[in-house]
Amino acid sequence: MWKPKPVKRARTLRRNATDAENALWRKLRDRSLRGQKFRRQFPVGRYIVDFVCIEERLIVELDGGQHAINTKSDETRTAALRVRGYRVIRFWNNEVLSNLDGVLQVIDSSLKSPHPDPLP
């Protein structure tokens, strides 16, 4: 089965962002949070992550209802990203939409805290 290249897939995901992704992106783009550069729908290894701050090795993932059913694949994905030296934090879409300030506080705290693991 043919699979699209990660860059093309990421571009498609950016064009078809959810309301939660768009809301969070408006707050993260242009170095708006702690002066850190975030990228959205960015390939990291074999995965395309929702948001990543490469300099701080921080990935922010937003999960919709389908993730409540498929927790095993999320755990596998998170473990693979951690092996690459990234911290991963996850939020539900409804958290972002109903408590964006709280989500931003958690991201901000993660940016302030030192990376817990040695980088690969």
C-alpha cells in the first residue's frame, strides 16, 4: 500500500487542522510563548506530531475522542518519541477549547523545567 511522504502528509494535516489545533496554534506561533519556536504537524521520526519545540525537545499532542479507544498506540508513539529525546505532553481537544489558559500554563511550566532525561 502506498503511503504519502511525511512532508506532504504534514502539509495536509496543517490544512485540515481541528478547532483545538487552530486555537492552540494561535497562542504558540511566532515565538509567542517564552520566545520559543513551535512547529505544527511536524515529522519526528516516523510520526507527525501536533506541535513541537525542537530546541526544548518538547512535543504537545492534542487528542480527540478516538484516542480514548486507542490508548495502546498512543503509548507506543509516546515511547518512541521519548527514545528520540523528546518530552511528550497530551491534552484533550475539549481541554484546549474550554481551558486554553490552563493548557498554556502547563506548556509554559514544561518549557521552564529542565529536560529530565539525557539527550540521545
